[in-house]
Amino acid sequence: MSLQGLMQPSQLLISGLIRHAALHHGNVEIVSQLHGGEQRRSNWRTVENRARRLASALQAGGLQTSQRVVTLAWNTDRHLELYYAVAGMGSVLHTVNPRLFPEQIRYIIEHAAGETLCFDLDFADLVVQLAPQLSKVKRYVALCHQEQLPKLDLPGLCAYEELVASGREDYVWPSLDEDQASSMCYTSGTTGNPKGVLYSHRSTVLHSYAACAVDGLRLNARDSVLLAVPMFHVNAWGVPYASAMCGAKLVLPGAGVSGDRLYALMRDEGCTFSLGVPTVWLGFFQYIDQNRASLNLKDIRLERVVVGGSAAPRPIIERFEREFGAFVIQAWGMTETGPLATVCNLLPQHEGQTLEQRFDVQCRQGRAIFGLEVGVFNAENQALPHDGKHVGELRVRGPWVVSAYYGNPAGSAMDEEGWFSTGDVACIDADGYVQITDRSKDVIKSGGEWISSIDLENTALGHTKVREAAVIGVGHSKWQERPLLIVVPEPGQAPTSEEILTYMKDKVAKWWLPDEVVFMEELPHTATGKILKMQLREQFKKHRLVTDVD
């Protein structure tokens, strides 16, 4: 019989995070941009107090344990209060991406059986449009004051501020099982219907520890965090929870992540840390380039930037370093991994390296965070060596990795050994750094050999006249597939195909070089900012490359 430890059986709960923040970091600010341009300053103590009142009001209105509360909302303190009120009372926060197609939103809300729907006024028309098709939603809450509440034909409609005001200040967070569901997010559904991932209190708290670790995101009480990643995108990469754990200041930009707004908030709030997808940072630097004469870049105190959602282009990594002295942390993960799985920080052996050598490291997706395991496997299901050479499907397992999608049998999303197949193609080197070369559906197979579309895209983005780049495989009579490079030029620039291919030719293997370059005014993106390659493949499926001659 094993000898059990004699430690207290405390549960890891989300309510514990907000209680800790209120008690030990109560005066630390939460700054929000609200609807209509209003800016509001709150703090962790106030957020906790209002979250308790909100929880008691929702409970009084009939919300029960494990029922879903849907949000269609931007990054604001009200959304943050919902994060804690709903999970803290034992219900499930269901953040929905409002940028999805209405039919996808309808499907997601119906599939998750949402009963209460909270929305920012920006989405009032969308909610009215969807409401007749939302069979299970009984109550609608507009995130506004009573005097701002529009006349909408919605059942149980009320103003958020009135709801909070009706709650009890003496509400006590209930004791819950740490394995109880706390929140849910759906995959973006680029193919087929979106799938639901159901997080637990335990997985969320453990994920927060990882984000605060020095070899994680290094989030700490001295940080002022500009949250440019949406709170409806995998719980803003877990940062709203981790910020409460360590007591960081949060700056929430509301509906706007334009370059000018991000720059102003970064400057005015002394932000030291920020997170966002590559397209956000492209807009940020475009604003700087267009207004450089009137800006003093020394006003920016940025120290670290997390780039995720898709691979961080090297030019973004270089610009943050050269213009602000800010270190870009590339992170990789998925909705299914909570989302942080690997984080790219440096090791002692990288000290003393040149910037160019360091950038080479920062372009990788990073090393597994403690608690998670990563591996690469071949088509025969055999584990491949971590030597930086063997490429295979990336798999992951750990306490904040999905075991089954919502509504599916337990364990159905993993194999017999507990591995979840990510659909990414990667290699892992001897130090544990993951290098993703493609999505399995995006990899280009030419003459029996693989070509990495991601490497080609990152190379093309190094050209000063290229704003965005996408590479897809196009059918070829001799080679099966060859790469087609699709480029969006920088505003005011008109690069030629020859100019771009000449720039690339000594930076990639000769046989990797794209056969052709086409130019577009813009690329299609998913609702989370990733390039929609499925649409590009459909658009160019009949395209005949200039090299494909009989």
C-alpha cells in the first residue's frame, strides 16, 4: 500500500486566482476601452467585487451549475468580470468568436447549449439576427449601462450594469471540484463544423503557472500587459487568468487593435509586455512607418512581445528588437492545448551569440513547457528521434491538452498512449526546440520530397516590399506539385516576380524556389487572423504554372 502525503487537499480553482489578485494586488489597474470611446480604469479588487456580485445576480436569475454563459464581446473589464463570475460560481464561460460567419456562430451556440448570452453593443444587430435560431438561450445581457440599452426584441434582455448592481456584496465563492468544467472554446472550423474544447479549473490554473514561469511567458507583477489577442481567442492565450495569478496590470483595447490605438495605449500605459497575432503587428509597424516623423519611439517601454496564432515572420522579430529592444517570444499551441504548448526562450548556450544567430533561434516554435510532452511520429506511428532532421507529425499530451471534443466519447481525441495529433508537421532538435514546417494539409510534395510553405513564406517576408505572403502547392505534370508564392505588396510598392525570386534564391534550397509569384491586394484570413489557404487552393486549383510546359 502506498504512503499518501499529508498535504491539505485544496482545489485549484479560478475563483482562487481572482481572490488572490484582489487580496495581494488589489490596487493594480485594469484599463479598458469601452463602446463609444469611453475609457474606464478599474483594478483587481474592483473586478473581484463586481464578479462576485455578478455571480450572485446570475444565480438569482436561475443560472445553474455547469450551464453555459455565451459571450460575444471584446477585450474589456466587463468581459474579464464574466471570466471570473461565471467560472467562479460553477457555470461554464463560452467565449464565441464574433468574426465567424453567422451560421458558424449559430451552430456553436446551439451545439454548446448556451442558456445566457452576453454581448457588446457592437454585436446587437448580429444577436437580433441569430436570436430566433438560438433555441436554448433564455436570457440576453447587453454589456452596457441601463441608459445605453437599445430597444431590442430579445427575451429577458437586461443591461449588464443593472445586473451587477442587483447582486449581493456578501456572495461567497463556492467550493468546487477542480476537474469541473470552467470554460469552453471552439476551433475555428476551417474544415467541417467547429469542435468544442472544454477546459477545467485545474487545467486553467496549471496553464497559468506555466505562463508565469520564467521559461514560460515570464508574466509577473511588474508587467503592464497590452492584451492585443482577443479574449474570445482561446481565452486570450490564458493571460487574463495568469495576470490575476501574478498581479500584472492589464490594458484591454476593446474593439480596436489598429496600429494607432495599440501604439497610444502602449505609450500611455507604460506597457512592458504584449501579445498578438502577426497581422496585428504588421498593422502596428505600418502605423509607425507612416507616422515616424511625429513619434518618439523612446516613449515605448516594451520588453517582451508574444507572437502566436501563426508563425512569427522573422522581420517582425527583428523590428521589435532593433526598434524597441523588445524580445519576441514565439509561442505555439492550439485551442486543443489550452493553448500554450511550446515557448521559445533562450538557453545559456545562446549567450554571446550575434543577433542574427539569436534570431535563428527565435524563429523556432520553442520548447515544451513543463507538464506537456511533445513528439514527432512517422506514418507508421513510430516515434522519430529529436535530432532536428527527422520530420513527422507533431503530437502532444499533458494536463491542459484535450482528451475529447465536447459531445464526443471520453478519450476519443487521443491515441492509446495519450497523444493528441496536432496536424502539424515538425522536427524537434536535441535541445527540444520544435520547428514546425507545415500543417499536414498544407505541405507541398514535389517529386517525392517535402517543401515547407512556412519557410518559403518567412523568406519572402524578409523582402522590404512584401507585406504578406502565402505559399500553396499547385499541380504540376512532372513534379506532382510545385510551390506558388502569393504576395501582398507593402502599400505604395510594386515589386516584380523576378525581384522577389532573386532575393529568395540564395536563402532557400534551389529546388524549393517557387515556380511563380502572383500578386494580390489582400489575402483571405480566418476569423483568428490566419491565412485561409484552403480558399487560396480553391482559387488557384486550375492555375497552370509557367514552368508546367509539355
